[in-house]
Amino acid sequence: MIPEGSRIGVAVSGGADSVCLLEVLRELASGRLTVLHLDHQLRGEESKTDADFVAAMAERLGMPFVSRRAELGAGNLEEEARRARLEFFREAVLTGLVARVATGHTRSDQAETVLFRFLRGAADAGLAGIRPVTTDGLIRPLIEVERRDVEAFLRGRGISWREDSTNASPRFARNRIRHELLPLLEREWNPAIVETLARTAEWAGGDAEYWNAEMGRLEAELLVREGDAFLLNAGAIRELPPAAARRLIRRAIERTKGDLRGVDFDHSEQALRLSDAGIGSRRVRIPGVEICRSLDWLRFVIYADAKRTVAYRLPAGVPGIIPIPGGQQAISLELIEKSNDSHGGESVYNVGMGWVDWDRVAGSLELRNWMPGDRYQPAQSASARKIKTLFQLARIPRWERCQWPVLVDGGSIVWTRQFGAAAEYAAGPETRRILRVRETSAE
């Protein structure tokens, strides 16, 4: 937990757990400690008195003292207070003020956390509870010590602490678990309920470590990033054991929205069912994310982005490069005289799909996105077809179609991505001037 010679920040609220933590680390860390205190500003004068108490303790022990007043946002008060604390501690680590931040969480806190998350439907990762060491620099040296032992330690040394009046309020769910539910379970069901829940956290934590490594492997192999979206192949998901498939779905959701807040078992199952064989185009919405199934792919995207479709119709000057809105690609238009019977290694007698007879273009060209009902005859096709049919035959997912570039001459389609020039515009051996149409990077 404590790298040799490093400075440790000790989160001290003034309560028994944090005061005990400071006393213990004072002996173990050879004095290289900085006291951190966050004033949540929730209890008026009482909060100020707590801050003064901690400041005086740090001064008495000859330790640096750093404090901050929290600015809590709207919403769940417990969640906002927790967010503010983590932000304060992580900033202390990131700025180099300290190498780690120690918090006073005990085994009793662990039991309350596991029970709280279980009641809210958490799976194994959530049941791992409070981690003794985290990747962002938090450590919990008292995580195997119960709260009653902390208080006994302080009383035995004559050390005082502050009592937070809100800890007794039934307004907060954690207090109801601490003062009502856990005592009931201990009294009527299992006298060792705290130990049992703590063991559950340890067991679940080990499982979570294994699955994190396994998900890292599967993510690298199967999860495809496409701009701000993530793709999973439905067939590949079906081949996985259900335990791995569920976790990979959750990993895709987490990568998309940045966290799993608000995502429960039912949401994951809705997404997993989209991978079933026989399901065509379909979509589900879970908190913050839209998951769309098209052909063999599931696409995960932030819900606001999923609704954002850019309709465009742009003048296409020749020569020129026209960026495709909403993407990284552009359409390049280049005029080639037949006297140059070789251009870029391509002969005009070996005409490419993007080669248009310039003399057949009657008006000004425009570049627009595909629209339902668009129909044309590709140069290599025997008859006209709807572009939607071509999408289906070419296995083009629905989310790629809306921005699909189409080059038009008035009301006639001249060229479109992948399917090439229209038969009536395609260059041939008799062509004198060639319009070369190709995709390139917008950069």
C-alpha cells in the first residue's frame, strides 16, 4: 500500500475511523504524512468545527494540512459528496502532492457497501465492494478492522474524535443499513454477518481481477472502435460462454459511456438478446447508450450521438475535394484528358469503378447523402436497383447508410460509394475526358 519513502495523504474527516487511521499511519509511515480534509458544507457551524478540529490535530502532530470546501451539485447528496471526495483525493495524487491517499474505510464499511450493492442488484464486480488498493492511488489500511475495534483503540489511548450528526439520520440509505438492517441480520440470521459480507467482497474481488484480465483479452480481440462508437460481432458473442458474453457486453457499454452508472442486469440482458441468431435490425436504449443490431453487428453509441444525422447537399466543383459531413472521409474529383492514357498506374482502357465520362455530365454536380428510394444502375449491373437493395447484398450496416455519399447530376445518380459509376455515366474506351471519383482522407 505504501511505497517506501513516499508521502501519503491521510483523509481525515474528524470521525473515529479517520482519526484512528492517522494515529496508526503516524507510527507506520515515519512521519511522511499530509492531512487532507474536505468540508462538505452540509452542517453549517458543525462542519466548520470539524475542519478546525482536524487542522488543530495536524498542527499538534507537526503535519502539513490541506483542506478544501466542496461544491456539491444537484442530485443524490450521498453520491455528490462521494464524487467531491474522490475528485479531491485524485487531484492530490495527480498533482504530485502525495503518492497515495489513505482513507479510513473499515470492514464494517465493507459489509455495508456489499449489502447495499447487493440490494441494488450488483453483480460480482460490484460485490467486490471497497478495494484495498485502487489504480488511482487510494489505499484502505483499516479495511480488515471492524469499527468497534477502531473505537476501542482510540478509547484505550485517550484520543478524542468528532461525531457527525448526519451519521444517525435515517434520511440516508447507508445509515438505515448500518443502524437497522445489519443489526437485524446479525441478531436474527447470522451473528457473523459483517465477516460473511467482507469475505464475499474478497471472493468477488478475486473473481473480478480474473475477469478484468480476461475481458482485456476479449476486448482486444472482438471490440472494434469506430469513431465514437463501438462494434461487436453478434456471431462472436454467441460463441462465448454466457458469463463471458455478459461481461463483454458490459465492457462495450462502459467503453461507450465511460461508466456503468444506471446499467443493471436487465439492461445487459436486453443488449445480449440482440446477438441472438435470427434477429434482424433492432435497437434498444439503456441509460445513456443506444445499441443497434444490423446484419451481423451490434453498435454501441451515446444516445445523443445516435440521434445525430447530418443531411447534406454540397456543390461538387471539378476539380475539388469535398469533405463528407460527420466523418473523416472526403470525395476527390479529378479531371483526366484521354491523351494521358495512363494515370496513376490505371489505364483508361481498364476503367475503374470511379471513372465517369465527363462529357455525359449535363449540369453541375452535387454531393449528397443517400436517401430512401434512391435507385440507379451500376456500370457492372444488368439492371437498375434500389441502393437499399445493394446495401443489403453488400452487408452494409444501417448506421453506415445515412451518411453514404452519392454524386448526382440534377436528378440523376452519377456515382455512389462502393457501387461505383452509373451505367449511363460510366467511362468507356470511347471516353475523351474522364472524371475520376475516389474517396480520400478529409485531412
